[in-house]
Amino acid sequence: MESLNEFFISYGYIGMCLAAFLAGTFVPFNSEIILSALIATTTLNPWLVVLSGTIGNVAGSVFNYYVGRIWDIDTICRRMHIKEKRLVTTKNYVEKKGAWIALFTFLPFLGSAIAIALGILRANVWKVTMYSFIGKLVRYILFALGTMGVVMMLKV
């Protein structure tokens, strides 16, 4: 895993975007490590790191959305190793809440299920993308501020 992290870090903004895309899909990956490393150890603009991460992570959620839109529930459960009961429960919950629930697609594991459920429900993709962008942007800003705070404390 360490060499994979080094790979993403070596590509700067593009590496951040790719790592965030991977983390935004149903693949278990932690892009916050890449974000923190880029902010703490490079001269890259932290806000552009945040923006590139947000764009990649939202693209990952949109990918999940289209998985839900294209595949049927049985295929999703079989190929993604998701229990049907969990997916149906998430789908029913999301159906009651609407597209704004995409604000929470940043949550580990549950976020992917939310995006897939929104795809199954054929929610408005533009609303899903907008709400997902807002939620993921806020999360990355908080991680960036935390990393910058730690870096500043270590320099003192």
C-alpha cells in the first residue's frame, strides 16, 4: 500500500484526483492520507489539492451512481459483495430522503451504497452531483485545515 500512496503523491494534483476517484468508488481506499501528505510534504497549493480531491471523489460517486443505474440489484450484490438486505435497506432509506442525501456520500462504506441507491432510484444526476460535491468539499477542507494546523504546530 505504501508504494501505491507514493505513486499518487508523486503525481501531485492528478495523483490526488486519481486517489480520490478510487476512494469515491466502492473500492476501499483512503484518499485523506494522500491529501495530508501532499499538503504537509510538498509546495502544492493546499486549496488546489482540496479541489482536485473533491473533483476526483465526486467522479467516484457518479461512477457508483451509474453502477446503480445500469446494474440490477442482484448483479450489484454479487459483483460488489454487498448483502442484498443492506442495499435494499439503504435504497429504501434514500428513497424517503431524496437526492439531498448525496451530501453524505463522503461517509466510508455507506457513501458508496447511498450513491448506488440513488442510481437505482434514478435520482436527478445533477442534484446528486451537486450535493455530493458540497459534502465532499467540506470534508476535504476540514482535513486540509487539520493538516495545515498540525504542520504549523510542528514548525513552532
